[in-house]
Amino acid sequence: MTALETEVNRRRVVLVSALAGFVLTTVWSAQFVDTVIGGGVTETVLGKPAQSPIDGVVTGVVYAFVSGLAGTFTGCNVAVFGAMSPMLGSEGGRWARFRATLAPLRLLAAGMIAVSALYGVVVSLVGTKMPQFTGDQAPLGELTARNVQSMVVFGLIGVSLTYLGLAQLGYVRDPFSARARTVFLGALIGAFLIGRPWVLFRQIFRDAAESGNPLYGAAAFTLQSVGNILVMAILLILVNVAGGGLRRWLAARPGRIVALTAGALIFTGVFTLFYWDVRMLQFRGILPWYPLAPWT
């Protein structure tokens, strides 16, 4: 009997992961993560203020990658954890595990780059007319077009991740093969850029939109996405290649890898949905109350 052959165990995975995702929305400080961590890393690597003007294509490409790397642990990229977790559990020798990890990473990257590059082209052609280009602020009680765009995009991403987690547990039908699911998860990561309101991304967005250069837009947005997943990809490879204790623990019961995968997807899906939709309504003064820690 596997760890997930009872309804009680499956329900426990759903309940614990969903509750953990919700709790994270109540303690997550966007100011600290986006400004202190994201902005601090960008300034350290570039050697100048994070919001300095971008002067030229080369500078823009470097800025895109560095800001993407710095944004690894922003609110958008919590979902990367859920996308990466299904790749755990490779077997065989170290070289075999390394190759087994690279195969799904390539599929993930294919889906991510396709969306990122296409969006970069769109932004370079029509970006000055898009909601993300504007810096408009609405009074409390109202949403800007940029707010609505973020809520729609991240709401769909959150629902998709949650659905895939429930599919892993057999509660709903899984519409994907294993390979197609990995490509789809990559596409979701690429779609972060469509909804992303982060100030450092808006800077590269505005620069690409004003450039009118589709190749620059595609390259900058692709590198921003690559930077987003680089840290998690390296950690995943290290765990799969060198993490003997974790691999033995996962292999001890076949249901554990299913529970970990489903739990990670549900956790990140619930966080993404509640953080970007429900908590956003509270932030804009539309929802009267949301449980928040004092430091948020």
C-alpha cells in the first residue's frame, strides 16, 4: 500500500498544502522581498542603483538577466517551486540522474522561452499602449488596468497549478502527458512576465517597449525568465545528483513523490491565487480586511 492509497492521506495533502499556501500570503512582505532582496541583489551585481536608466541594448540585456535572477524569491516566483518539484526523484548513478534532470528542464525551458520571447516581441511592437507601460495610480477603492491584468494572469496561473496538484492526487482528470505537463508549467513561468508588476521588470518592460526592437524585446524577456529559474534549477540538479538522503526517503514509499509533487503545486497555486487576487483587493482598499502579519 502506498502513502496515498487512502482518502484520508490524500485529503491531508490537500489541506496542509492549501493551508500553508494561504498562511504564506498573510506573512509575505512584498516590500522586503522586492526592494531589499530583489533591489539589493540587482544593485550589488550591477554596481549602481537598481532603477538607473538603461542605456543601450547590451546594458538592457544584462539588466534583464540580473533583475530576473534578483527576482527569484519575489511573490511571482514562489510558483517556480511548484513547477520544479515534479522533477525530483531520478534514479540511477550520478551521471544518469544528472541527464534525467536535464531532460525535463529542457522541456520546462522550451515552454517558458516560447511565451517569454513571444511576449517580448509583442511588447517591443505595441508595449507603449499596454497597461504595464503606464505608471498610473488609482485612488483606494479602485483598480488600475495594470492591477486587473496582474490579477487575471496570476489568478489563471494559480488555478492552473492547483488543478494540476489535484490531478496528481486523482481528484480531477489530468489533461497532459508527463512531457506536455512540463512544457505547460514552463509556459506558466513565462506568463509571469505578462502579469508582473514588479518595479524592476517594469523598467525593462518600458525600455523594450520604447526600443521598438523585437529581437531586443525577445532576448531581454527570455533572459529575465532564465534568471528567474536559474537558482531553482541549480538546486534541483544538486538535490537529484548529490541528495542521497532525500532520494532514499522518497524511494522508501512510492506515494511520497506523488504527495510532494501534488503538495507543492497546490501550495504554490493557492499562494498565487490568494496573494495576487484576494490580497490585492485588500491592498487596493476594495476588500475591507485580510489577515496580515504586522511586518507586511
